[in-house]
Amino acid sequence: MTPASAGPAAGTPPDGPSTTGAPQDPAADLSPVDRLAAVQDRLAGWISDLSTLHDLTEQLARTRTVENALRELLRAGAFLVGARRGLVVLSPQDGLGPETTVGLGLGHAEIGHLETVPRRALSYARILDGLPEPGAGDDAAAEARTEIAEPDIPGEKDLDPRLREVAAGLGYAASYAVPLAAGPVGRIGAAVWLYDEPAEPGDRRRHLVGLYRAHAAEHLAGLLELHRSRQTARTLREELLPSRLPRIPGVRLAVRHATGPRGGGDWYDALPLPDGALGLAVGSVTGSGPSAVAAMGRLRASLRAYAVMEGEDPVAVLSDLELLMRLTEPARSATALFAFTEPPPGAPGGPPSDGAAGPAPRKMVLAGAGHCPPLVLGDLRAEFVETSLSAPLGMLACWEAPSVEIEPGPGETVLLYSDGLLHRTGEPMDRAFARLHSAAAAVPRASRRDPEAVVDHIVRTLLPQGLEDAAAEEDVVLLAAHFEA
């Protein structure tokens, strides 16, 4: 029985006529004028199809993440084949991932319901697994990798009963599945569109969706490669940064950081030092990608060693780091800021207590090399620390700059950050500094003694798109140290 085809959805390209037997020229019996009109109609149809494909591929090209590209593929494919719902399964053949399923008009529960059908009965799963059609011989395995149409699921008795049951429950009566394959990766995944009534796309629709998915698969392959490189850089970076912040008596720490799409060299550190002292550091290595991340890891590890040996003198710490850079990283430069916080007064290794009631301020000594100045936030002030102007490490034959002493009082927070936080605002640097100051000053008084709330407020204020903004290029580091005593 030939299933009845559903008419094209509103605004979708119409199907061409279905023909059987010997091909015939439909214009053979037409007059010259009618033949010309038929040719013009055909040309108009081709132009319309090309315009549709151009618009759809342009929209796809604007996507910058794998998930957004999959959603656009589903939406455009549904338009071309005249369906309303569907899903796409990303499952790269090389086994390197990522693997995900995205639905159009299908929620997680509905997708989970579909997954209860045996894989051999699902058209898109047969494409992914390279399985032959039910009842076909092994020589049909190659055919399983091409499009699979199931035009009348309720009426086709050879289909798996569970498939018919699930289809009835979800309210679809036909499906059309196609593979996604491109480049060296090979098979990327498969897409399937679902019809509410028995139907299948005609030749014209199949041709258009075939052209579109070939382009879409190449675009997806590029995004997939970018996604993997980002994940590799992110994993490497996370392994090189502190897995958790230390617990220091009288100090509470909080940090927010994000990596740009190419993987940059921004870092931070907070390390306990002898006698209850605390070292804080932020920095940035020039360049991007795995080499910059590796260089960042080497410099951070070296700074930790110098901080343990002579942390009470931040200038000496950065001078040692600069000498190491000139010897081992001659093609790079880096900005850095290191702050040494003395133990609280009266503590072993700290200054003697003056006997006054209540906690006393701690002394913090810091030095910076081309890095942004810290910001001190308290109940009565929000101000930048006046650090001396200094070139980045590796820019001069010999680096040295005077240190600066500050005394953050009890209840105050010192904010260290990378310039990526400022660059992501999209403002010139002077205005970005002003925005950071305003964001810090606007932290509610009730939240100023909670460093987690402080950093969250600043990030929300400066970066409305969030830390994980896919369009942002720069790394971000924001480290807060709140002094309770």
C-alpha cells in the first residue's frame, strides 16, 4: 500500500511530482508559450530553492557551539522535509566524543521514551550502528548508512511492536532519518524528523535536505574539532590550577575563573606559607593555546617555590621569576602580581599584639609586574591600591620595582584579578576600571563580609553574559581574600 503523503508545511518548499514508469517530458504536448512559462516556473523554483538554502546555511554558519549548531540543523531540516519534530544524536565514529542528543519539540522524557525502543528498531540508531534493514541480508549494511524513511509506522506490520507503541504514545506516525558525516571524522551522528501523519519527503525535499546536511556536517565537524581543543586546553588548565583554595585562619577566599576558547595563560594561586602567612598571586602569560597553558603551569609552579623560600619579599619573588623567564621562556612575557600577607598580630611568626581590644589590621606587602592593581573593599571604602608602574616580566633586561604595603582591616576584602575581566566588558581600559570600581562599591553592605557573594556580584555586574560566554575571547580571573581577623 502506498502511504498518503502529508502536504508541505506552510512556507516550506513544495515536493515535486512523484512519477513511475518511463520518464516523460511534461512539456511535450504544450505550446511554445506554455513551454516557456513552464521553463520560467522551473527556473523560479530553482531560484527559490537556492535562496532558501542560502538563508538556512547562513543561519547555521552563525552558530558558534556544537549544541547551537545541532538545534539549528534540526530546525532547518524540519523546514525542508515538512516535519514538526525531530532529534539529532551526536556520536562521532572515532569515539572521542562528545556524545549528546538534542530534540526539537521533544523533551527529555519523550527522548527517554524513544530510547526504550530496541536500537535495531530505531532508524537513526541503525544508521549509527551500521545495521542493515530488518529482514535484509548482510550485504545491505551499506544501505543502512543512507537515509531511512518509515512513511507509515502504524500501518507497517513488519516494524517492531515496541516502536509502534512508543510512536503512538508520542503522537507521530512517520519518520525520516539521515546520517551526518564529514571529513576525517567520518560519521558524526544521525538526525531523524517525525511526522504527525503518515508521510515521507518527496524527491525535491530529499534533494534539498541532502544539500543542506552536507554543509551542516562540515560545519559541525569544524565546531567539533574546536570543542575538543577547548576541552583539552580547559582540562590541562584546570589540572595546573589549584583544585581547591586553602583554609587559612582568619581569611576566607573565593575565586571565579574562566578560560577563553583558545585556552589562555591566566593563572591564580593562594598558598599557605610558613608561620601562618598567606601568599596570593595572579598572572598572565602571553599567547594562547596549549603552549601558553603549559608555560603558565611552569611559571606558576616556579612562583610557588620562590614564594616558599622568600615570600616575605615579593620583589625578590618576581625578580627570580623574571630571571627564570629570560632563561627558559625567552620568547614570552608575562604579567604577575604577588602579595605576602603577614600572620595576624600575636600569632606565631606574626607581629606582636598591641593589646587593643578587637582584631588588628594585617600588613600585606605586594609587588606587581605590569599587572592590574588590587582593589580593597570594606564597609567604608572601595579603592584601588596605588602600585608603582612596572613593565611585564621578560620585557626588560632586568626587572625590579618597589613593593607596596597596605593594611586591609578586619571585615575588608582584597580583590586580585586579570585584565581579561576588564577586556570582557568591551570598554576602553579607563572606563573598564571605573566600571569595576562601581561594581565593587555597589556590593550590598550585608554581602561584603562574604567573599563568594562579592565575586558573584562583580561578575554579574561586569559580565551580564556570564563567565562561560562562548563569544568571549579572554581568560578571566577574580580572586577575593576576605580578612576576618
